[in-house]
Amino acid sequence: MKRSAPLRRVTPLRSVGGPTRRGGSIRPRREAHPPDWHEARLKVRHEGACRVCGARPDDTDVKAIEAAHVIPGRLHDDRDATGRRVVRAVDVVPLCTRWAGKGCHTLYDEHALDLAPFLTAMERERAEHVAGAGRALRIISGRAAA
């Protein structure tokens, strides 16, 4: 059977990030400018090794030494003069990721690693300021999901 007319769209196309019928969005909009990680990455480069296991970037089984948030980044809202989010050095610690198996960063993200003994006093104070003392302790010790 041959069509007498071409197919036509009944409903208009929605753009990504545009509104849905329920008032939400298809995908959350990203910020205009990604966060500034400069200060945090300098700290990781300066320390040069995983804070927990001491792994270095040139070890054969180490994929990278990364800046891991002590308290999840979504709880922070530090901004510079232009309004761009900034990741402060005191908010992160260097943790390893590995080619095979789980590195310290993955273990911490899965709440399977107690980071408390490896934090400086300033990092611990900052975590308590951002998340509150009780919540910060649960997150840092790996006892609760953020």
C-alpha cells in the first residue's frame, strides 16, 4: 500500500534541557562554565602520591592520582567574583585510581574507606563546616552515603 501523503509530526520536538509535560527537564542543564579545579589540581600535583596508600603516578598499576572531594562536591557552593564555582584545595585529597581492581578513590566513593586518619586538621574543619559535624564524620568514615 502506497502512502498518499508524507508522514508529519503530530507533537513538536523538545530540545534537550527543555521543559517536559510534568515541568521537569529531559536532562539537567549544565552550568555555563565548569568548576575551576586549578587550586585542587595544584594540591594533588604538589603532594604527588595517594594520601592513603602512598601510590605514585609512575607505579605500573596506578592509573592516576586524582583530586577526591572529602565531602561530595554538590554540597559545596564556593564561587569566584565572576560566579564560577571553585573547588578549593582544602576540599580535596589526592587518592589513586588503578588499572586493575579498586583504587582508594573508588573505595572512598563506595563508602568502603575510612579517610579520617588521613585528613589534616584544616580539611576536617572544612568538612564539618560544609556538611555539619555529624554528617561529615559519617561521610569521611565511610559509614553512610552522602
